[in-house]
Amino acid sequence: MGKLVFVWDNFGPLHADRCNAVAQKFEGREQVIGLELAGRSRVYDWLPENGTHFRKVTLVSGCTLEEIPFAQRFGKTLSACLSMGRGSRYFLCHYQDPAIFLVAAALRLLGRRVYTMGCSKFDDYPRRLPRELAKAIMYFPYNGALSSGVRSRDYMRFMGFSPDRIASPYNTVSLDRIRNLSGVSPAPEGNSFRDRHFTIVARMVAKKNLSMALKAMKLYSEQVPNPRPMHIFGTGPLEAELRHQARESGIAHLVHFRGFLQTGDVSRAYGNSLALLLPSIEEQFGNVVPEAQAMGLPVILSDNCGSRDVLVRSGVNGFIVESDNPVGTAFFMRLLSEDEELWRKMCVASQEFVERADTARFADAVESLIFPARR
């Protein structure tokens, strides 16, 4: 059997989901290897994930990718990739890391098939020509790309990939895992409409725009007699500032800061939620969107989020709102909070849309890249 090697800096639940799905699809034909560069993540405090259908290899335990010296990152990664054998195909994230770029270039020069994975969009932030030219060079070693959504695919084309060498989706989750961990049936079944709360799952950093969400929560709380609470899952440098804003706005009793929780706890929270809010100023995709939709939730998200391209239709299974529009956000919160019939219809629609982001579709995308004749 050949080997399909997936390289990420650190393996969380979503990475294991994707590798498991590919391993199940290619069972008996290809062996799937998950190559984890570092044993810890600088951003997420998730528990180590080993998966059930693939083999995970950790290059450096007990540290983050940023703590591994360049020469060690390059040497260990290239050595591990080459040890997989000549017939292996490689899927690498973190194209912008010089060590990963050199690994990809070396593998390509040795005749190996190398693919990049990512979800960047042109509208993520202001683009400058010199930086974009440098990025195009960093993408040069790759035979193809896994991306997500219309804007992400367009950006990969802008970076020089031909349309037939781009496959989607990249950002996917195991719907079955989320549903099993939640312990309840997806909405509109499960917990009662009246007992549900609004949910945000996000790091407390500027680009997640949680300050705007709190402004919307303040406006919403003034418009209804019995406002629903908001639960925020995540940590970050802005936590103290956001807590202060909630107190100053008089909504501290409605806003519950839950901290960082593992996937099982967050899945159970989705089971108690009315809707997910994601008001980001910059959001390449937003993996929390398919996680929430797996539990049937409508979503209120900014038009910056890449997931809206394929997973959300405004007025059908959620609402799209501008990232600087707390009034509009509050309006949609009140609408979902008060109109149970609308909420139920959106819940059903969410479950239909989210099938597009199941990890089985990631496995299909991998197959379409390595066996293009089967498209």
C-alpha cells in the first residue's frame, strides 16, 4: 500500500476527524499517516488526538511549533516524510513556514506528489503586491491544493493553481462525533426552545469581534422582556476587557464566560443552544459553524466568514450580518429568540446544509486530487 501523509503543527479533534475519514475511504488501498510537528498548540489547549483509523507520528513532544528551531523543524519533517517511502503523497499545512516550504520543495524535486491545505481568502485583510508575489512563490512546489468555499478556491487560483488542481472542502468536521458527544438529538428536537441560550465559541482576540457581540447582546436585552443568556466559550488576551464591557453595559448577569472547554463539553453546549454567533472581522472559514450546524443550530455570522459561501443562506438556515452592525445582529437575535416556528425551520435547513462539511467530503476531495481521472 502507498501512504497518504497529512502534516499539521498539532493534532486537535478536527485533524483527527479528517484523517479518520480518509483512512476509512481508502481502507485496504492506502495507509494514512498523521504527522504532528509539535506535541502542543500555541493557540488551543486541546487534548492530544490519536484517532482510530490512522497512525499519528509526533516529531517533537512537549512544545509548540514556534519553540522548535528552524533547522530542527526542517530536518525532522523532511526526514519523517522521506521515511514514508517513494510512493507516498503528502498534504502539508502551514505553507508560510520557511521550513515547510523547503520540505515541500525538496519533496517535489525528488519527484514526490505534494499538496497544500488552507482556507485563505483574498478579502481576509488588505493585500499588497510584494507580499502576494512572495506567497505565490511559497506555493510553487505544490501539485495541487485543498481549500474551502468559493472565495478560498478563487484565492488559490490567484496564487497560480489551475482550477482542476484545486479540490474542496478542506474545513470539515465529523458530524457523527459532534452529535454523539452532545448527548441529545439535534435541534429542533432535544432540549426545549424556551430553555436554550445563545452561544459563541471563539478565542478572545480582536479579529473575533466579541466586543460587537456584547453590544448586540445589550441591544437585544433591551428589546425583549426575558432575554436569553449568552454563553461564551474561549479564552484570550481580551478576556478582562470583555468582562469589563459586560459589567459596564449592565449585562454581566446574562453573559457567561465559560473559558476554554474540550470538544465534548462544547458539543453538549451546542445541544442546549438556540443559535451560534460568529461576528468576526477576519475569518478564513469558521470551523465552529459546521460544528453548530451538526446540532441543527441556525447561525448569525458576519459576511467575512468563509463558511457562509457554502454553509449558510440568509433567511434559510441563519443570517448574514455586517461585522460592524450590532443593531442588525440584535434584530436577528430577537427574531430567532421569539419566533419558534422560524427557528424550527432553520434548524431543519441547517442539518441539510451541514452535510457539505462532513469529513467524508474531505476524503472525497483528497481522492479527487490524487486520482483526478475519477472526478
